[in-house]
Amino acid sequence: MEGRITNWKNKMLSFAGRLQLIGSVLSALYIYWASVFILPKRVIAELEAKMRGFLWSQGSGAKGKAKVSWISVCLPKTEGGCPIVSFGNVISHKTTVGAGGRF
């Protein structure tokens, strides 16, 4: 995942482009690996930190300052957020629904 992010940072993507890549590619990678393995919370926190860093980055290596909180970014679009799902919320929802529940 880190290799992909580094490659994308070199392409000077707009905020909307970075948002689209996070919402589609990086989230899909997480979903795939989470369906195969039980990921520790530490790994999930690191993945979200990399996604946050990529979203707010300003070029090939420059760190950017967050414009809004990550919690606000992960809100549904109808509530003013972006189409990004927080993995921590998915984990807590899975445990509260239970094995027999539906998403």
C-alpha cells in the first residue's frame, strides 16, 4: 500500500483525485485483506494514518495540514462528508451486529 501511495504522490494529483483513489483503491485493498485475515487494531490505525497523510499531502513528499478532522471526512455525503469509510467504524459495527446480522 505504501508503494502505491508513494507512486501516486509523485503524480501531483488534485484533492478530488486523491479522494477518489482512497475511496476506491485503498479501501478495496483493506476490504480484501480484512476478508482474508483478522487485522489487528494497530494495523488498521496505521492504514488510516497513511490514508490521512495521502489525502492532505501537497506534492511528492510535502506534508499538508488537515483542513478538517478525519471524523468529518468519514461522514456520509448526506451529512457533509466524503465517500470514505473509517475502518474503525466498520470494525465496531461488525462487532455490534454480530455474526448473524446483516450489514
